[in-house]
Amino acid sequence: MSDVRILEETDRTTGRDALRKNIQAAVALAGAVRSTLGPKGLDKLLVDDEGRSMVTNDGITVLESAKVEHPIAHMLIAASATQDQTVRDGTTTTVLLASEWLQNAWHLVVQGVHPATIARGFRMAESYCKDHIESLTFEATKEHVYAAAMTSLAGKLHTKMQSTISECAVEAAEAITMTSNGNIVADPTRVKVITRCGPSLEQSKLITGLALPKKRAHVEMPSTLGAGSILLVDGGLELRSLSTDVQLNVTSTSALQSFRDAEQQRLLEQVNMLKKLDVTLLACREGIDDSTHAHLAEAGIKAFRRVAKSDLELLARGCGARLVPTIHQAKDADVGVFISSRCERWGDVDHWILETDEGGATFVASGSTETVVGEVERCFADALGVACRLKEDPKLIPGGGATYIALARRLRRYAETVPGREQLAIEAFADGLETIPRVLAENAGMDSIDTLLQIVSIQSTESDDTIGLNVLTRQPENMREANIVEPSRVLEQAISGASEATIAVLRIDDVLWAKQEISVPDDVQATLDGTAADRR
Ligand code: ADP
Ligand code: MG
């Protein structure tokens, strides 16, 4: 009896009922992004509670903007968000796979298979896939990297833009790739993205070096510099303010003046420090006092003030410099180097462009409206993610659902060798994988069953695992030749992320919801109680 008392303020759903409701939530969530999959996927118009709107084809953007309350839907969104963070692609795929596996699992539960047995079968299928993806991969050449970037943008923007963004992404990935401890590292966060609202979409471009929308502190400072040294300061070069920074007991009329003189002297000393360190370029997070401009210009030092901390960190990585709190604390080892520094005016905004040894690149995302610029930015991030991933791990798989079908065919053969009820779960897992080519066909307005059967039959009669659906020609084709290829990591992560989420849902047999108290504002309560009139 005491158990019941504990759960008094709680709604409870148990057993099959809990599983059914959880699966319904997952299917409903997948339904929201199903129609965006693939090049023929349609866009979604998202409107937030402040009335701002966004048009996108990106699964995770749709999911993260939706106000979702069901905890199971949150679990799937989290799996999709992890997919986005780790491999930057395959977010819609992850949600579709998880929801399809859950539906197939439900059919087995109805037939009397225990969810724990299904979970075990799914784990066996997942690890079989992990072991066999390798045999379906091939080595990426530079052309393939470009093709994979194009594939990741399929259905987004228009074809010309896809190729411009893909070229920029491949070039940017080249620029930031470095070797660290014998490993190749391509960190996409080293590419700076700046946005320009106004110029047309086609004016989006890649610039070698780091570009920041910044104006040099004074016109007399040199606009262009050849190779030199740079100091990055996480503070400023300013006079201390009497109202905030210091407290002064003024005993004579000259005391204030001597304080000011001393402050000026302090700034001058810092300029001399810069000269001693042989610095030709200075970037500060805070301000630079007007009185020092002339001294800096005289010393041939070009300075930038109010540079964001994130930009200073990017500059530090590019120049091999270390951020210092004040100029006084700077040592030779903190100073970095650059190849050239120049200022350019684009439209009516001044930009500072710095080229360094460590490469570095900036993508300028342009578009007529903020909505367009936002989509260009997201597309570039996707293509860059793919290009960087392939720099580190140059393994590709055929796209267009080919690899999903090839894995499903292998899994079915494997299932035959498993004697227990897990066999049914492995078959259900294989069916779930085929959801990707089915939805690709469906979104292209083709018959999903006929298309799937046709591809399966060609793959098995010709023993060719690269046959998939090209939705542009609406024909089964060799995906390698059609240049529809994807990083194998995207598939690996989608399978492992989606199966983790599926198994987690299958293991839940009890859902306890705390009853939410409805709070009524005081004045409304007063009206309800009939006491409002008394107060008046
Ligand atoms: P996700 O969010 O999962 O990345 P996308 O909408 O980007 O979803 O679609 C990716 C899928 O589209 C991949 O499976 C990819 O192989 C497929 N795809 C891309 N281009 C083509 C094409 N021309 N024909 C068929 N499938 C394609
Ligand atoms: Mg994609």
C-alpha cells in the first residue's frame, strides 16, 4: 500500500502501453522530418514564438526549433544532435532509422517477442554492421571529397550554389589541415565565417587567411603590412578611469594632473614595450586610448581594438601567439608571426585580412536576406564538416541508399545463422535500414516498394553493392560513377546513434509522469473565489 502512496502525485503508464506510447512519440517526430530527406526533400518553414521565420531543409534545424515535450522525442533529438556535432551530417537519417526500428520492434512485441530479446538482436545486428561497413568503403581522392561535399548539400539551395559552397569547403579544409603528433587534424572551427546581408548569394566566397569585420584604430597606421610579429592582448591600452578603476585622495591641485601624467607615461611605456618586442601588429579585446594612436602610428604599429575573444583565440592559433592579459606581461614567447596584413572595404564595412603560416581561411556567406545568409552558413558548415572529416579519415561509401541495401542483404544472410528469436530482430533491423532508400524514392515521387525491389535485384544479380537510387535521373545507378558518395563515418555514427536510442527506448517499461501543478495567478484566483470585488 505504501508504494501507492508514494506515487500519489504521479501518472503511471506501464508495460506494453508505455512502449506503444513511446513508439508513437518517436514515429510522430520522424514524421516531422521524413519529407526533408534527400535532394528531392522539401523545405520546412519554421516560425518561432516571436514571429521570426526560417526556411530550411536541414533535419536537425527543424527538430531543434520544434517545441517538443515528450521525453522520448527528446532522446531521438539528442541522438540526432550528437550526429550533427560529431559528423555534421546524417541527422534526418538517424531519426528515421530509430523510428523505423522502433516500429518494427513493436510488430515483434505484438507477436509475443520480449523487448529485451529484440534489444539483444538489435545489438548483434549493429555490431555486425560495424564489422562489415569497412568492406563497402573505398578511398577518397580530392574529386571524391568534392563529390561528397556536393552530396551533403543535395536538395539545399540551387546547383550552382552547391558547387560554389563545395569548392569553398574543400579549399578551406585543405587550408586548415595540419599534422599533430603524426595524426592529420582538420578542425572546422579554425575556419572563420562572416556574414554579409545584402550582396547576392553568388558573392559568397572563400578568402585565404583570417578576415574580421574590423577597422584599424587610426587612419595613419599602415593599411598594409608585410611579414611581421603580432601581439594579442586580452585587455586594452587605456587610461584608468577615475570613476571606476582608482580611488584618489586629492590633497593639492597638482595631484590630479600628476596622476594623469603618470597614466600617460604608463601608456607610453607600453608602446615602448611593443617596440622592444618588435611587434608590428596589435589586437586588443578592450579599447585603445586615442592619445596612444599617434605613438603607435609613429612606431609603425597597426592596431585593432575591441576584437572579440573568440576571434583573438582564432588569431592566436593561426599565428602561434599566446593571449596575454596586459602588454606589461608580454614576453618574446607570447608574440606570434604573420605573413601579411591588409585592410579592405567590402560594401560599407571595413575588413582586416591576416595571412599566416598556419593557413586559416574565412568563408564570406552572402545573401539578399538574413534567411538566405543563414541557410548559406548552415550549408557551408555541413560541406566543411564532410570535407574535414574526409581529410582525417578518407573513407567513402556509395550514397543514394546503396550501402543501406547492401548491409540489409548481408544482415538477412547473417540472421539465418542465428538460431534464437534474435533472428527475427536482426531481420527487423535489416528492414529498418531499407527505410532510407524507401524514403528517398518516396520523396522523389517514385514507388518506394518497386524501386527498392529493383535495386535489391540488380545488386544481387550483378554482385554490385554500389547500385543505389539516383533521384535526379530516377534510375538505379552505380553511385560511385554518379558521384553520390558519403563519408563512411556518417553511416557508422547514424547506425550506432540510432540503435543506441532505439535500444534505450525498448528497455523502458514504466513511465512515471509527475503531475504538473497548475499555478493560477493571484488576481485570477481572486476572481474565481469571488473576493476580487471586496478588494476594490
Ligand atoms: P541527412 O539529414 O540525413 O543528411 P539529407 O537530406 O542530407 O539527410 O539526405 C541525405 C541522403 O540523401 C543520403 O542518404 C544521400 O546518399 C542521399 N542523396 C544525396 N544525393 C542523392 C541523389 N542524387 N540521389 C539519391 N540520393 C541522394
Ligand atoms: Mg545531409
